[in-house]
Amino acid sequence: MTETTKTKFEFKAETKKLLDILVHSLYTSREIFLRELISNSSDALDKLRFESNKGTDIADKELPLEIRIDFDDKKNLVTITDTGIGMTRDEMIANIGTIAKSGSEEFLKQLAENKEAVNNIIGRFGIGFYSVFMVAKEVVIKTKSFKKDQNAVEWKSDGTGDYEISDLTEEIKRGTTIEVYLKDDAKEFAEKYRLEGVIKKHSNFISFPIYLKDEKVNTIAAIWREPKSSIKKEQYDEFYKFLTYDNEEPLETIHSSVDAPIQFNALLFIPKKSYEFWRFNRDDYGLDLYVRRVLIQHQNKELLPEYLSFVKGVVDSEDLPLNISRETLQENIIFTKISQSITSNVLSHLTKVAKDNPERYADFWKEHGKIFKLGYMDFSNMEKYQSLLRFNSSESKDEKELVSLEDYAGRMKKDQKEIFYALGASREAIDMNPHLEIFKSKGLEVLYLYDPVDEFVVTSIRKYKDFDFKSVDAANLKDIEKLEDVVKDEEPKEKLSKEDDKAFGRLMLKMKEILGDRVTEVHESKRLKGSPATLINPDDSMSSTMQKILKMSNQGLAMPAQKRLMEINKDHKLIINLVSVFKKNENDQFIVDTTEQLYESALLLEGSLDDPHKLVNRLNKMLTEASDLYRKNNE
Ligand code: ADP
């Protein structure tokens, strides 16, 4: 080796920080370093096989594709060797010397929250290799690229401040060898039984042979190609954990073998826990696509629509060409057919769970419902999609109880033609919405939508069977009034006399005058039972939630304020009192204040009051006046 080729590099600050933690403070789950190194070897072998299938001219073509693990308990040394694609000097610097900043930052953040989680999370951040420093005092990598005429290179580091790269003069074949010089307290990893145990536990499903000192250790081949009847639940679970690094068993396992018209095997899983948690890493989803047991693409994102992206697993087909390029996959008609078929399989499976085991379906919905709802654009599976949707409704006992559209339709009143829904921030908020009062008294069920995406769902799908979705603030009251009351109202203690009725009419004109252009009209209400006033949308205008969304996405741009219609409940005590004040003095300031307050309270309730200052000041003023009266009455 000549000195001129030797170059020293310093680790980047964030890498140092990461290494420091790996080296000094992680003592549990240290065995996973081997899983990470084997997984890197397996990736390198997959990439080589891919190149070879493409017909690329490859160095040392005759080498078998395999991983060999050796150990020396005298030297406290473990070596992992693969015959994969290897690395050139430049690739070495790019791949091993630096880590994506975001990767290490996120990793450290997650780790700060839970040190035990290292096992599950380390592989997700593109920093798997560094886990070797949990057990190593020095690591040497020797590698030679599959590209012809490239020098073999060596990388050396003790995992503290820097690393060194030099050209190798000794002859090596294509692939990578990693020499791990173990720390004194990690000697156990230079023992056969320990290594064997770790490989079987974490790397049993690697699709290349793993030899431990010439003895093949991994035994399980492509489990997805085996007949269902021959596989035990434990094997499925083990494979799932291998695939996802999840500690828990999957919620659902869907194994299908299809022979005609297109042959493929698919082994899919639905995790118990949502990976939303990992969603900062937006790319961490997709199915592994194999052609005749050869991995063509890790985490393919087109096999399933995005709304089913919580599904993990593998798909393997005999019918796709081995040399298919990732870019043209989507245009391949066989690929499209497979994709349609597995999408439909997943939906059918969910439908079956929903029917046979509603509790398990509720668990599924709680974790994955948020993503699933995004399927409102999947027109080809609309019927299944709709039957799988769940909502909360006025019929639910609590926030947890879910209602399907089928449940709703089964409870509809005779002649009811629409499915009513109300939007709001929470179940409690919707429950207090004045618009719901008439629905309650008529016993009409209302879907409670409090996930922002829910409104997109109902406005996009528009109909369930023959029933249109209708927001409670846009419902046609004439039809609803005709229905019989199921909850009898208490007769109001005091009612307006005929003469007062006329004054009430004039009061409403006055209120319109006070509110000016902010409302289209002030009307007597038919829907209110317990509230004095509410705002409704003139026909066919946007719902208030939709306006809010537009407003948010339009930040900075002025949105013309939507004019609303104000409805007044003349049986309400406040309004009865107001009529009497009005009869004495039509220009009493109290009428102005109360009208403004009713208007702003209604805006506040639906969440569209922009500035609360005026409302609070006015309220304080009115409370002061009320307290004066109260004090006087009690003196
Ligand atoms: P990740 O594997 O998640 O990308 P790692 O830190 O484990 O992150 O590895 C970084 C990169 O180093 C890999 O993406 C790969 O390009 C390269 N690499 C690691 N091990 C090998 C190997 N045995 N053969 C070829 N390249 C490797």
C-alpha cells in the first residue's frame, strides 16, 4: 500500500454525535448490528443480481451470490463478506462517510424519547451501518466494485473522530468484507452459538445463503411461494417481523396465490400500529416486488394505491419479465393487472373482517382509518371503499362507537332521502351546534365529522346508494318539519302575544339594519329549540368548514366573506325579553349590543370568528351591567 493513496477524513458533526451515542450509551439490542450488516450485504447482492439481469458487464461474474460470516475468538474478530456490488472509492466516501443529516437528527430525536427503541428504528434512517460501533472498537471495510477496472479500497475507523480511506494493493474479488474488531465487553459476538442465534432470529428470511464458517444458517426460502396450508401462524409472524422490524405481530395477514389469468403470489400484512408515527419519512412505504424470487424493487409504491399504504409485504410474479426496468413497470399491463388484483384482495379482506369481527375492524380503523379515508378518489373500488368507511354519529354512545353508511341507511326514516352530516372540531362541539336541534327533536341521525378529511370524503363521493350527503346547515327544512317529533318540546313558559309578534317582525328588520351587509337576511327560525340564534348558509353556498379550509390555504389573499342568513328563535327567553325592550325604545343600545353578540357568538361556535376582542369587550360590558342589576335585586 502506498502512502499517497491514504486519505484521512473527519466525520461530520452530526455523525460524531450519533456515533458518540451508539458507542457510549447503548447497551441493549447490540446484536442488531449483525442484522444491519447482513441487510446491507443482502441489498448489495440484490443490486448485483439486478445489474446482471439487465445484462451489465460485471466483474468476477462467476462468483456465487452469498454472504459469509467468519469469526476468530482469539482476535475478537467477526467478518462479514458478500459478493454484492461493492463500492468504488467515491461511493465509499459518499455512502459510508456521510449520512443524511435529516436521518441522524430524526434518529437522535426518537432515541431521546425511548432508548429501547433503537432496535426498531435504526434501520429506518439510513444509518444502519453505524450500529456496528456499538460492539466494535475498530472497523475495516474492504470493497471492490462490480464495475470493471475499479481499484479495491479500504476504509478504517475506530468510530470516534475520523476515518481513513486508502487503495488496497492486495488482490480481492468483487464485493465487500467488513472486519469488526470487537470491544472487550462484546466478545460474545465472536462465538458460534451467539452468532448463529442472532442470524436465525433476525436474518432468517434473507434470500441469499448465509454461511457461518461454511455452514448454511438461514433456512427459510421465499415463504410467500409456499402453499398456505403448509405455513404456521408463527412463520407468518416471524416473516412479518423480519420484514418490518416491528416487535408486534401483524393485525392481519393476507396470503394469496393466483394462477390465472396472471400468476402471482402476494403475502401482505396490516400492522397493528400505524406507521403515521414515521410519516416524516414519507418514503417509508410500499411493497417489495419480486420476479421469480428475484427482488426487482424494494418498496414499490404503485402496486397499491396510496390510501392502502399501511399495507406491508411482498409480491412475486412469474409473468413479469426479469429485466423489466423500474421506470416502465407502471406501463406494463401485467403489472397493472396484479396491482388491481391485490388492491381488490385487500379490500375484500377488510370487508370480511368488518363483517365477521367488527371489534377487530374497529382496531384497524382507529389506527389506519385516517389514511384509508383518502381513497375517496378510487372510483373503480367505490362500492367496497364506501362500505368500509366509518363515522361517528348522533346515534353513537360515545366518540369510540363507529357507524357505517349501511348502519345509517338502515336507520333512515321513511321518505328520508339524504344522509345528514355536521362538521366540527369534536364530538362535543358538534353536539352543541344549534343546527342539530331540529334533527334531534325529529330523531334524525346525523353523521359527526370531525376529521378535516371527512368533508372531502363526503363531498367527493357525494352519494351512498341513492342517498345524497347533505350538511345540516344546508338541509331543506320544509321536508324535515313534516316529520313527527320524537322528542316532545316543553311548551315555552312564556310566548309572544299577537301584538308582540308584530314587534318581533320589526325587531328582525332592526337586527338586519344593525348587521348590515354581514347577513343576507334575518329570519324567524324553525329549527332552533334551545338556542336564541344561529347563522345558516343561503342555498347552495359553501359549507362553513369548506370556507375555513379555503381561507387557510389562501393565506394572505383576501377571501370575500360569505354572507350568511341569521335565524332567530322567538320562543327563546332572551328574544322575548328583547322584544319587550324593543317595544319601549326601538333604538336602545341594548338591542345593538345583543344583536352583535348573537351574531359573533354564532360565528364563534362554528369556529369562524376572526377577532375575539370586540366580543369579549362587549361581553364584559354586558356582564358588568347584569351584575349591577343583580346586586341591586339582592340588596
Ligand atoms: P442504508 O443501508 O440504510 O442506506 P447504511 O448506513 O447501513 O444505510 O449504509 C449506507 C450505504 O452504504 C448503503 O446505502 C450502501 O450504499 C453502502 N453499503 C453499506 N454496506 C454495503 C455493502 N455490504 N456493499 C455495498 N454497499 C454497501
